[in-house]
Amino acid sequence: MTPLEAALMVIIVAILLFVIYYYWRGVKGDVSLRRPMESRVDEYLDRRFEMMIDEWSLVTRTKLQSFRQSKDQILEANEAKVASLKGFSETMEENLKNLEGRLSALEEQIGQK
């Protein structure tokens, strides 16, 4: 083995050791040897999950569900009000058309005299 080959072997071993160290440094949980990167990402997310929720102002499912339950009655009441207002609007438009027709008939009667 020549000195160049020995140097290349040392460099390759150093790179492998560095990669192994990089994947395993600071690891407290289980790291899968088959998927080291995915397990590192999963571990990172597990450790930082609460901080990320606070930082991004996210809502957990339980808080969302309790919010929905507390606001469902109000939402249903508002939907009923909107439906009744829509009916009222349609009735008023119909009455307005009738009144405009009666007004135009009265104007024609006055114009003929």
C-alpha cells in the first residue's frame, strides 16, 4: 500500500466518523440506523414541539374543539338570523316593486287628467 492510498483511507475513515458523529451528536432518544435522518428530525420536532406551537401561534386540536363547541350555538343562531333577514329582504323587494307599480299607475292617472 502506497502512502497515497493510506492517506485516502485515513480521509475516508475520517469522513465516515464525521458523518456518524453528525447524525448521533446530541441524540437523547432512539436513532434508527435504517433511517438516521428521519429519526433525528422526528426527535427534533418532539423536543421543540411546544416551543413551535407558541412561536407560530398555533392552536392544538383540543383548544380548537372546545372553541368550536362554545361557538356552535352562536353560529347557528346567526345563520338563522341571516336566513330570516334574507327572507325579509326578498319580501321587501317584492313590496317595493308593487309600490313602484302602483306609483307609476297613479302618475299615469294624474298625467291623463
